[in-house]
Amino acid sequence: MTEDSKYTRQTVTSVHTWVPGKLFSVRVTRDDAYDFQPGQFARVGLPAADDPDGPPTLWRAYSMVSAPGQPWLEFYSIVVPGGLFSPRMARLVPGDALYVEKAPYGFLTLERFAPGGDLWLLASGTGLSAYLSILRDPAAWSAYRRIVLVHGVRTTEELAYREEIESLARRPDLASHFAADPRKLVYLPIATREALPGMPQERLTTLIADGRLEQLAGQALDPEAAKIMLCGNPAMLADARKLLGERGFKPGRRGIPGNLAVENYW
Ligand SMILES: Cc1cc2nc3c(=O)[nH]c(=O)nc-3n(C[C@H](O)[C@H](O)[C@H](O)COP(=O)(O)OP(=O)(O)OC[C@H]3O[C@@H](n4cnc5c(N)ncnc54)[C@H](O)[C@@H]3O)c2cc1C
Ligand SMILES: NC(=O)c1ccc[n+]([C@@H]2O[C@H](COP(=O)([O-])OP(=O)(O)OC[C@H]3O[C@@H](n4cnc5c(N)ncnc54)[C@H](OP(=O)(O)O)[C@@H]3O)[C@@H](O)[C@H]2O)c1
């Protein structure tokens, strides 16, 4: 690796398995010079499988789960059966190398929106990653009246980070927000292939279309007040974009902030 490499070599410090063989998180060291906005993604690299000590040759995009204020980088990943990258990433152990491109990428950031109103964060599957960085960072909590986090998964065991999300109200730096409004964060875990007590067993797009998402959130999807992020499965994004577009939500253009920001994972 030379001084002018496009990437740095980072070291795995911990791996957490959420669902064996399907979902895991990796923490790695963070280069002092690596800076990013919550919601951005890194390009991470591994060497060729037959040259584990060689240079990185295989690269994939991963949203940062960690906040800019945290001294490590954290990624949350699915294991795609037969995938070239994710099954190998799942086998990393502390001390292993993970390479990170020096520049962060992506526009799923709060800069896309004017401040004020409510922030709706809608994810399917690992699309949750980008929102964890946003929730861990203090900025969104001051910028928006309320935050509604909707996480759509197949089964309830896939509701990764649920405990952390449910304990945000107890985070000392957020105490004043929750004291002023106990519903500062509305978290809606949604499972489609298993019953989750008290929640409908439906796709989040169905819940947008029939109005139940607004009922569950306790507020309207009003394009004048709501700023919506969508992240995850491209089919879900396409369906949700259509439904939300019909209701007046659209991405910003040429520097004019919009009320919809979207990131496809594949
Ligand atoms: C901007 C961006 C951010 C991303 N952030 C994340 C992230 O935070 N966590 C993460 O797990 N993945 C993320 N991905 C996807 C990631 O880059 C890889 O595609 C994924 O790790 C699988 O790599 P692979 O080589 O094993 O399979 P690939 O050959 O890359 O993918 C094979 C197939 O697996 C499916 N697939 C890929 N990614 C996912 C996924 N995340 N969930 C469900 N099915 C999937 C798709 O059908 C895809 O065609 C992101 C992708 C983009 C473009
Ligand atoms: N081999 C295995 O046994 C196995 C098992 C699971 C996953 N996988 C792998 O994992 C990937 C899927 O990962 P995942 O479960 O995290 O993601 P996912 O398929 O995107 O599912 C996550 C959530 O998004 C929903 N969804 C899917 N398409 C949608 C749409 N068009 N509109 C609205 N909601 C939609 C799903 O609902 P639905 O439940 O209604 O689809 C589910 O609730 C597959 O591509 C496969 O590679 C493999």
C-alpha cells in the first residue's frame, strides 16, 4: 500500500452475529483522516480469496452504521447465498484486514432536506444501516420535530439493532428531546412472514397505500411537513416511490431541497 493509495487498511475489532448465516455486523478501526456524513456509505475491500495477504481486489458499498463521532467504523450486512463478498466478510475475525476507500460516498444525508417537520426513515432489510448512523449522531434530533423509523423485515429475528433503537430514549444526550416529547422517536418494526404482536403482518408499501402506516405513526404523511428517506430493496423503493410520488413527495433537484431521498442497495 503506497502513500497515494485510494484506500487504507483497517483492522477488524469485533463481529456480532444477529442471525447465524444471514445477518451480522463488523466493527473496524477508523483512519484518523476518514470523515463522512451520517447516511453515507464506504467502499470496502477484501483481497482475492486465493491471495488473502494480497491487495484488495473485490469492493462493495456499505452504509456506515457508526456515527461520525464514533472512533470506529461499523457495518451491518446480509450474507447473500453464493455472493462473492458478503459470505467472506461474514467470516472475518478480529485482527483481520478490511480495506476502506479513503473517500466516503452517497447522498442519503440530511443535507438533502430543509430542516423542520418530521423525518421518516423507511427501510427494508439491511437498509436500516444508514439510519443507525443518523440516529447515533445528534444532528437529526435537533433538526426535526419527530423521527419515525420503519423497519420492514421478513421475520422478527431480523429486527437487528432493535434494543439499541428502543433504548434511544434513555440516551443521556437525547434526554431533553424525549422529556419535551415522549414520542420524539416512533419506531415501527414490521415483519411480513411472521406475526409481530400489535403490528400488522404486511409490507410497508401496503401500509403506506392503505393509510395504516400513518395510523401506526400517529401522524400524517403530509408532503408539507414530512421528509422521507427510503433505503433497501430496489423493488420496495420503486413501489414506495410511486405511492409517495402520487402524494406529492419528490427528490430535490438542482440545489432545491426535496422531501424524498432514496438509496438502492442493489
Ligand atoms: C449504496 C449501497 C450501500 C449498501 N450498503 C449495504 C449495507 O449497509 N449492508 C448490506 O448488507 N449491503 C449493502 N449494500 C449491498 C452490498 O454492497 C453488497 O451487494 C452485498 O454485501 C452483497 O455482496 P455479494 O458480493 O455477496 O453479492 P452481490 O453479487 O453484490 O449481490 C448479489 C445479490 O444479492 C442481493 N443483495 C445484495 N445486497 C443485499 C442486501 N443488502 N440485502 C438483501 N439482498 C441483497 C441482490 O439480489 C443482489 O443482486 C449496499 C449497496 C449499495 C449500492
Ligand atoms: N437462502 C435463504 O434461505 C435466504 C433466506 C432469506 C434471504 N436470503 C437472501 O436474502 C435476500 C433477501 O434479504 P432480506 O430478507 O433482508 O430482504 P428483502 O427480500 O428485501 O425483504 C425485506 C423486507 O422487504 C419486503 N419487500 C420485498 N420486496 C418488497 C416490495 N416490492 N415492496 C415492499 N416491501 C418489499 C419483504 O417483504 P416480503 O416478505 O413480502 O417479501 C420483507 O419484509 C435475498 O435476495 C436472498 O439473497 C436467502
